Amino acid sequence: MKNKDKDGKPLSHPDKNSRMVPMTIMFVVICGFSFYLGGIFCSEKNKVLVEEVAKPVQSSSKDVISTPLQIKPVAFPECGSDYQDYTPCTDPRRWKKYSVHRLSFFERHCPPIFERKECLVPPPDGYKPPIKWPKSRNECWYRNVPYDWINKQKSNQNWLRKQGEKFIFPGGGTMFPKGVSAYVDLMQDLIPEMKDGTVRTALDTGCGVASWGGDLLDRGIITVSLAPRDNHEAQVQFALERGIPAILGIISTQRLPFPSNSFDMAHCSRCLIPWTEFGGLYLLEIHRILRPGGFWVLSGPPVNYENRWRGWNTTVEEQRSDYEKLQDYLTSMCFKLYNKKDDIAVWQKSTDSKCYDKIASPDVYPPKCDDGTEPDAAWYTPLRPCVVVPSEKFKKSGLDSVPKWPERLHVAPERISGVHGGSAGAFKHDESKWKVRVKHYKKLLSAIGSDKIRNVMDMNTVYGGFAAELVEDPLWVMNVVSSYAENTLAVVYDRGLIGTYHDWCEAFSTYPRTYDLLHLDGLFTAESHRCDMKYVLLEMDRILRPSGYAVIRESSYFVDAISTMAKAMRWTCRKEDTEYGVEQEKVLICQKKLWYSSNRSLR
């Protein structure tokens, strides 16, 4: 999936009959205009001037490199306390501007540039450094996520409960009356592939506080937990505070930000998604992101309707009709019922090409997608009422062909051949490179691999090499692939890692203070021509936890400017050499200061 840069405005040609301007004046105007265009840190509202360093820095080989940037000292004010949980692209303050149809107002709607905030998001009053993993899976500080709605509304379901200064997570849920572990035990009985490394990546839609994904971590399965910012208040924030992977999102009008044929399993436990409405459109999206042979698990209505319908405010006839409709849709999409017991039903996506051949027939619903939309296009891409048929080009992307975990982590995926410049050799080279780099990073920052770091983001990965080298540490990594870069996210998933598409000209789909470590490799070099880097840094500050770290690997051209901006965000940074000690590239090791709002109010 490649996207193109936004078109610039064409320059008009001067009138040949216009009167001549004195050369000295033209020279001054041209120089001034060129300097203006050169400032990458300028914004529409508040331009930050960029200056050249007087003397160029030279490498050890005495070759002159690009003159580094410096910016004049800047300062950022604090945002108001009502912005402590600010999520710019899913902001409840702006919901009324968008349609309620299919709950599309819950989707990403980012503010225009003139509405962007240029301030530092404060932590809540009484904020404390998060509890360390693995203890955090079962408890977190109340003041870090001070919301009682779920506690009050779901108290009978044991999602969480307030106990003194903490929230406790008993592992309950709507469909987990005996606790999440007993629920997953039953699921494993239905899907033996969950026990032997066949199933590695999972998606949990409507995740609650992500107890299902948290339980699977000990079973070698890593889950992306997904929920919108809605009246359940901070589901995703609770998940991340616990140290469990999660992002803000909803299946509504747009595709989910993941490649096709990537997840080994998808799950819905009474997630309230209307699967049989709109022509089964949401089921089609589940089909798209599941790899051939992957499993879709549903618990809750209309499964086990014969025994459960009385508690669902409906009739047994309505529930029977809904279940039959669900089964018909899934069959038409080449799913088959794999197993079923009590409240859990499991369907498996077919690997049989003959089933998909039938979909190509005229007058069949849903039809085969043939509208030219790339299967992996998933950044602001509308849902389509058609079946994305697995590519015949890739025969080994099915669940029965991908190596089992953890072997798959180190095997070059078949889909790497679809990446420009991708090959098994390029994959092995990337692995070797990151092995050396991560070893060096751990020398520069001893917190990596310790209990100080749990939630990690690689802001612009290629094949997930950074994450792969950290897989034995007590942390997880969200691998981000730019929506404007070469599509390598399918390779990341084929390795058994997780990630998402994103455009760093916009805010990320998460709450403030949700990551312990942010890593980037040349992001400013790659994106500064189209993104205002000031806003990228402010976004990094928003999502980084107080006392969290950033490892910024950049060309020498940017490091001093980044360091100056970081200081304005109350970060402390030090500049280090790369593992090879070259002058053209440096590593900034930064730490965000823990500070409290100057307008604190005791509650």
C-alpha cells in the first residue's frame, strides 16, 4: 500500500511586461523567501524560526555532512486540566459535528491545523508512576485513570472494582462468569491450535478492559484490543495502564488499520457489534483481516440463544432468526463452523480456493471484490460490501502454512516478496542490523529490558526488527508503519508481531500517558517534508508516560533541533553515537519529566 504526497500549488509565471525590480531588492526577497521555505518547524499559527549552524560538522573521515538545524528556544504552555485525557482525533467535544449513522462519530476525525493544540497535556491530580508488570495486570492506581463509570455500571460482572487507592481487575466480563481464565480454557478446548503456537496474533473487538488479551499473553498469544472512546469511559486507557496492548478504534464505516490476511484469530465477547446488519458488512471486515485458516470466535447473542434469549430482552424466534442469518452470511463468505460449546461458537476462514471461485459467479452476495481497492489499503479506506479473496500469489500465508511461534519470528515471510526491495536476503540483513542496534541501545539505556519499560512503540518500523530483538524482554511493541511508506505491516504480522498503519501528521489512536518507550529511526528525515515536526514531538509527549523514554535515531541534521524542542517539553536528552560511531547519524536518549499542573485541584 503506497500513498502519494499531497499536491502542492503550482507557481505562476511572471508577466514578461512587468517592470524591472532592482537586482539588490530581488536578491534580498529571494533569500528571505528561501529561508522561509527552509524552516521545517514552522506552523500555520506559530512559526518557529530555524537557523543554520555557523560551522558545518565534519565526520571522522573529514567529509562535510549536512549542516545541522538549530531552533531558537521555545516554550510550550500547559494545557488546561480538562485536557488531561485529550485524544485529538476521537475528541468527545467534536462528536456533534459528525453523523450518528453506524456510530461513525466514534471514528477518527482529526482537528484541522488551526485547531491543533500547542500545549503540554497534564497528568491527573495525584498521578503516580504506573504499577510494574506483571502486578499491573491485576491492579492500577485509581488516580491515574480516575473513572468510576465502568465500576458502577459493570459491578455485577467483575470487570474491575475500586479498592482504596487502586482499581482491581478480577478478570471478569459479561461472558466470563467464572473468570477470564476459565473462559479461555474452554476456548482452547474448542481450538487446540491455541496451545501449540499455531495461533499467535489475535484481535479483540469491543475489548472492555482487555482481560481476554491480558490472559492470552501467558499463553504465547499477543492481542490487539480494540474499543472506541465511548460512554464506557477509558476502556483502552485501562488496558494500557495495565500493560496490555490496545488502541482506540471501531468497526463502522472505515476499514480497520490493519493489512489483509494477518490476524490468526479475532474475538467478540458480547461486543455489541451488529454483525448481521448492513448486509454483513462488519463480518466482511473480519474476513479481510483474518488470514486463511484463521478463527473467528463469538460469545454472546445470538450464540446459545436457546438458553440465553430471556436475558437479552428479545424473543427466542428473533434470536433464532438472527443466528441463522449470521450462519448464512458466514457461509457465503467461506467461513465454516469449526466448533461450538455453551456460549462460545468458533468459525474458521476457508483455505479452499474452490469456495472463492463460487463467489466470482454473477448474482452472488456478497460478491468478490473487484473494484480496484487494494486488500491492504486500510487508512481512511471505506468498507466495501464484497469479499476480499486471498491472493493466489501467496500460497503460504495461511495459518496451516505459516511456521508456528516462535519459529515464525525468524523466517522470512512469503509476503516480503511483495515489498519493493524485499527478499529473504533483505530480511536476514535487517535481523542482523537490529541485533547489533538493540544491543547498543541497551548499553545506552539500561531501563530497556527492566520492569521500568512495559508498553513500547516503534514509530516507523520496516520489518519489525526492533520488536523482534526485544521479544524475550517483559514488554510488548506496537509496530507502526506509515500510511505513506512502503507497506511492510503484513510482514510484521506474518512474523507473529502486532502493529498498525498510521500517519504521523495526525495524532495516534491512544490516550495520553500510555507508552513507556517510544523508538523512531529516521522518522523526521522521512516525514519532515509533509508533517510539521513540532506537532509530531508534541504528540510524542502526549502519549509518553511521565518518566518514560524516547530513543530517537536521526541524521545529524535534525538532532540539535529535536533536542531543543524536547527541552521545551520538559524532557532531558543526551546525544550519543550510534553503534558504528558515524557522524552522519546520532542517537538521542530522552526522558520525560514527571510534572503536575500548576492549576491542580484536589478532588
